[in-house]
Amino acid sequence: MNLREKLEVARQLARLKVDVIEAGFPVISEGDFAAVKTIAREIKGPVICGLARCVPKDIDAAGQAVQPAGKRGRIHVFLATSKIHREFKLGKARHEILRLAVEGVKRARGYVSNVEFSPEDGSRTEPDFLVEVCRAVVAAGATTVNIPDTVGWAVPDQFGALIRHLHESVDEFRTGKAVISVHCHNDLGLAVANSLAAIRNGARQVECTVNGIGERAGNASLEEIVMALRTRSDFFAGYACGVQTREIVKTSRLVARMSGLSVQRNKAIVGENAFAHSAGIHQDGILKKRETYEIMDPRDVGWGQTELPLTKHSGRNAVGVRLRHLGFKMSDEDVNAIFARFKEIGDRKKFVYDDDLAALVEGHLTEVPETWALEYLNVTSGNQTVPTATVRLKRAKGKVGTERFEDAAIGDGPVDAALKAIDRITGVSGKLMEYSLRAVSQGKDALGEVTAKVDFGAADLVTGKGASTDVIEASARAYLNAVNRHLSSGNGKGRKGRQP
């Protein structure tokens, strides 16, 4: 995600009323540093946290990045403690790990009073050594100690017992002077179950992600943990959190769009099928009494009727009001740009729904300086025709002028032909590695949203996004967005295209 995308997600997390936003890893890149610092400056409410290894330059970068948050700033330092990590990754003995951990916490305390420490791979660390580490870092000034199940190895009974052992062995955890946190991965599908077992055994912070996204199989899912505590308050008596549950679905959709990681239909709480009942017996029961087959009220997590859609006759003010209703903070310039795309879409379909509008906002936020912009696209295709695409692109020439370039290409299909024509014009050749298309809203004229991951020969794949009622146009826009991202990063120069 770029800075604007991250900022929109952070604003929504604040509306969701999470306690802490771990905003990034400031030392890792200028982009991450800028993102954490901007979020620390602009987001009010949650604690803003920067991640750091137990390395001075990491901690210094995190301290500088969270500084605008003032007393709401937190630094999260981590260091591996398990035997396998000590021997094969770090090559360090127990006493060296303890020294580095204490030094890291003390350095972080020089920047903020709120310091979190994580013994990486904590679930596979010897329990006696883990107790020793917890005592040492708490004595050094850590206010939260997070126990990560870094590789998703733990099972609920065992993990719960480990948390209880730590809670009983470290005085500060029992007295409330320091908090036990957990950070569980989903490699065995147990991240949420392990987190809930930890809560029952003394954990008072859960590190989780919206939609459960994360490394490998993902992290513990925020929405599942929150709703488990709420729905089964009989079992989790005395445990609660301050998350505003009616913002869950909105947050889920925003994160899915901004990250390009779609939510599976049968995902608990936020999947499209989460409250769908197709079996006749279920439908009959729901009609008689909802609670027969629903343990949660869909409205409690933000499901409900879509707002009345806009039409092509809706004015700029109506669009601006709806954007604010959806939670987007847009400047007048942003609204003008989105309204222009709204009018294009409105001419092609009868209604523009909230999801359509959110997709247009996402497309606007993902934009980078437009080296190339799509002006014209014509595609000929069929089962007895060689797919051919003609594309015209434009780019700024100096401060006032505009150059236009046109070319055509054939391909294995209409999308491939369009992408090859773009390659010929821009002089930048990318390899499409991943491609996904989804219908944003309802109806045959639904807006199609394309996410494309493209390899330009650089270290990382570049993600591009585009939306249109025409899926070929959406594909071309997504690919062109990736090209512009690649060029704006300084990794590609391109060449002069062919003018019409």
C-alpha cells in the first residue's frame, strides 16, 4: 500500500476503535518511515506503534517516526529467543540474548514510556528461559511483553498453559504493572483459538489483523476474536474490548481493497456467505426466529441494506456527502477527480452503489504520478478472430502540453493484446504474474475491479488496480497503474512511444 492507502486504513482503524495501530517498520524503507510518522501525526485515539529489531538504528528510526504521537507513541522491539533461532539464525547464547533484549528495551525507553518487547518464536522457547526473558525486559522498562507463536506451531491447551505459567511466574503480570500480549499465526488454522485460550489464561492484549491477513497462512483475525468475546460472553465472562463492531464490515472491505487481498466468501463474520442461508430448513427457521440459525445479528458487525444508490444525474455535492458517509476524508481536488470518474461510470450503468464509489476512491488513492494515462481502447476478439487491441495513451509534455501515442498489438486474448499494445507504447515490458477480477456491486452492469501483479524484472512484484464496467478496460487500467508505479519508483525509464 502507498502512503495514502495506509492513511485511509489507519483512519478506519481509529473509527473501529482499536487500541493500538502497529503502523510499520520505520527502518526498513523511507516509505515505511514516512507512513508511520504521518499516521502518528494525523491519527488520533489509538496508540501508534513502530516495529524495531533489537538494533540501535532500528530503535532510533522507530523513536523518530512515532514522535508526533507524543504520549500515544509506542516502540515494539523484538528478538528471537527459541533454541532453534538462537543456534541457527543468531548464533548466540542465552546470556547474549538477555543482554541484547535488555539493551534494546532501555534504548527504546529513551524515546517513549510505552515499550513492547517480543521474544520471537516464543511458543517454541524453553518456558524457564522465557520466564527469565520476561522478568529481565520488564525490569528494564517494557510495559507489554508479547508472546508470539511465530510459526503457528502452538495448540490451544498448550499455549494457554504457557501463558498461565508466565502470568504466575512474573510478578508484574499478576499485579498489572505489565501486560502479556499474544501474536498468533494461522499455519495450523489455530491462530484465533490460541489467542482466545491465551485471554482465558492471563493475556490482556491480542495482536491480530483485519481479515486475518498476514505472513504465510495469516494472523489471528480481529473480527473473529472480537465477536467470539461478544457472542460467547457467557464463556468469556469478564472479558471485553472496546472495538466498535458496527465498523467491522466496512473495515474489512477497505482493507481488502487497499491490500488487494480479497476475502473468501465463506470467511467468518465478514465473508459474503457469513449470514447467507440457502437450505430450506434454515430459511424457514430464520423467518420464524432469527436466533434459530444465527448466533449474531448481522447489523452488529455492519451488514445491512446498501444505501440508496446514486445515478448519473447525482451532483458533485451528493457524491461528496456520500464519500464522507462512507468514511473517506477527501479534499475538494480529490472529490473533483472522483466525480469525473463517477460521471463516466454513471453514463454506463443505471445505479452507482456505495461499493462502486468505494472502488473509484481506491483507484484514486492507488494512483501515482501518471506518466501514462489511458485515453482510448478498442478491442476486437472472438473464437474465430485473432484478438487485436488498439490503444492510445497520453502523457504530460512539459508543464502545459500533452503528447499522445497510439499502437496496436495481437495477443492470446483481448486482455493480453491490450497489455502488449501498452508495452509497445511505453517501452516497458512487464510479465503478468497474478490477475484477479471481481464484481464490485450487483447487476449485469456491475463495476469490474481488476488487481494485477506484474514483474518488471525488479526485486518485488508491482501491484496495479483498475475499475470499469468493461473488464478489458479495467484490466488495461490496472496494468497501466502498475507501469506508472514502476516508472515512478525510478526502476524503469521506458521509451518514446509511437505517435498517432
